[in-house]
Amino acid sequence: MQTPERRSPGVLRGVLVSAFRRVMRLYFRDIERVGTSPGPRTRGRVIVANHTNALIDPILVLTDAACEISPVAKSTLWSIPGLRWILDRAGAVPIVRRKDTPDKDSAANASAFEKIAEHLAGGGNILIFPEGTSHSAPHLAPLRTGAARMLLAAEQQAGTAPTFQAAGLEFDNRSDFRSRCLVLWGPVRRFAEIPGDPEERVRAATALMKDDLAELLVEGDTHEERLRVARVAELLANDDGDGSLETWSGIGRQVVLAQRALRDLDAAVIAQVGAHVDRYYGELERRGLVDAQIASGTRDIAADSTPPRWQQVALIPLAAAGLALYALPYFIPRYIARKHDDDAVSTVKLGAALLVYPIWMGGLVVGAFVLLPPPLSIAAAAIAITSPFAALRWLDAWYQRRRDPTSDDLARLARMRIAARTAIDEARSRLPT
């Protein structure tokens, strides 16, 4: 195996990261950041992140950081045609997992760990997902000790003093195209400051990584519990008129802490909050409305990313052309992704789109020049290239559209919302001071 340094593709890697940064801005409607990401001068750092969205996760971390980072990935990814080239250009390091190779030699990864340690000691940076696999659980999976052992091995190389930093990833609808995501960065930790013998330091560092990740994420013991926490956080955030994921995340983590404190004191209060919140959100879904409409008391709400009405009207001709020309390639990735696990849906959609769209667009451009004389061919080619972006703006507006509630809807749902908020306030009053 090559070392990350020798893999480093320099300019080509920079072009790839820049290209994927733009792809992420296309795939997600909005990407928010909380905390300080690694700067361009960051050296010898291990980034540890949660893992619920397959290959989308490393792309988000690598494109949000300003420094070069070599991701650690499962070795089976190198067997996927086309992906191997990208992984090598990105300086990725393959690790053989026991679940992929049950009879693997215990020393199979020793060489990889040694070279990663050399990379860190030489000032390189590493991204690793210590849960070991992408998953759909509503909480962190147990962390492996590999990341901490890499830090220990790097320290023993007596080069750059190694540090580590947690990166949390949250999504409002992780499998949906044009959804939103939040990248949260935790504090930078110095491995040298962790005391004890080698094994004690490895365990302590792993525990600290878990604590740092847990501090960044909204978790629940079950999917139902996490959904309820998310809904309570949304209610409280909308009271302040702030629909950002940053605010939702901050409130959500406070709700999780409050729930844990109340669980032993008065579980009935938690059940009461859950019943009111579930009843209210069930009615919202039945009527095709969202909490922000009820919180604001208005019939319509406009999302920040929705283009102004005049812009939507001006884009109609180009958007209509885009919808007509790209209808088939738009649905191909969705169809392919239906056959995969939830945590891999976005990755499959993105991968299929990166293959299908350029081929389709290239075919349209070539067809324009073959079938039409200039200047019609030039105009048709320009439409083929620009129209999907206009259509994307229209799709954003379409997916974020909401039914106008009637006065009776607003009144009934406002009463249900007040009941839910009253239950939440009652639970708050039971918290120890």
C-alpha cells in the first residue's frame, strides 16, 4: 500500500475537492456549519465523524475543511469501478474490516496503521469514522479504538504532535435530493494531554471522541424517540422564528439532556409531552401543513432558498425546457436508489446522477450541433446546459410549497400547539435547578 503522501495528487486533488464542493451545493439545498473547521495550516490531525449517510459523509467533511485530509475507508470500496480512481486521487487509505474479510490475518492492517502514523507524524491529516460502518440507528454506535491507536502510533514517531477533532453531521431528510445538512465541528484535543499508560490513553481518547460526538448530535434511544425530540426542538425554534438547522440542533441537544434528567424523576411528564406533540404533528401531516405556519399564524411561509415570485416567473421558459429535457435522467437515480438501504440512498442517487447527467447533457449538446444549423445549434446547446439549473430552482419551490390553511385549520391547530407547548413548559418546570 502506498503512503498517503505518495498518493497525494496535489493540484488534481484540489480540483476534485473543489468540484465535489460544488456538487454538494447542488445536491443539498443548504449546508450550514457550526464551530471552527480545520484551517489550511492544520497538521497532524485525526478527524472523527459520525457515519449515517455512506459516501456523502466523507465528501461533506473533506469539502468543508480548508486543509488536505486523507480519508480512511473500507477496502471493498476499491473494487467498485471508477471509485478506485477517485479514492486514490483523494489520498484515501484502505482498511480491511473483519466483517468484510472474516478470515483476515490480525496483522492485515498493521502496515496501513504504520503508514497512517507516519503520515500524521509528518503533518498529514486523517478522516476516520470510528463507528466502523455507515448505519441508520438514531444514536452513535460503539466506537472502535482504531482512531486512538493511530494517534498513539503517530506520537511515538516523534514528529508533529497529533491532535483530534470531532465532526458531527446532521440531515433534515438525509435520503432526499435538495434537503438540508449541518456540519458541526467540536473542540480540538491534544493527544499529549491525555495521561496514563498506552492502553489507558487509547481508552480515554476513544471515550473523549464519543463524548465530543455526542455533544454535537441529537440522539435518541429509538427512532420514535429521536423524532419526538426533533419535533420538540422544531416547536421551540419556531417560537423564535428561526428555522435554521443550527438552532434546531442546539435546542435538540438541550431537549435530549432534559429528557434524560426527567426520565428518572417523572417519566409520566415525558409521556404527556410525547402524546401532545405526536397528536399535533399527526394533525399537521394529515392537513399537509408545517409547524412554522401555525407558529407564525400566517397562511403561507416562504423558505429562505425559495426564489422570489418574479424570479420564478422569469425562469418559467428555461425551467420548462429543463424539466422536459431532463425528466428521464432525473428519475433514473431515484429508481436505482430504491433498491438500497436507507443510509446508502443519497450515495447511490449522487453516484448515478454524476454518471447519468453528464452523459445526457453531452448527448443533448452533440445532438444540437448535429441536427440544427447555427445559430440555432448554439442556442439549443446553451439551453441544454443552463436549463437544468433553472429547473432546479423551480423544483425547490415546488417541494417546499405548502397548502394554505383555512381559518378553522389555524384555530384548531393553534389550540393543539398551545397544548403541546404547555406540556413542554410543565416538563421544564420539573427539571432540577
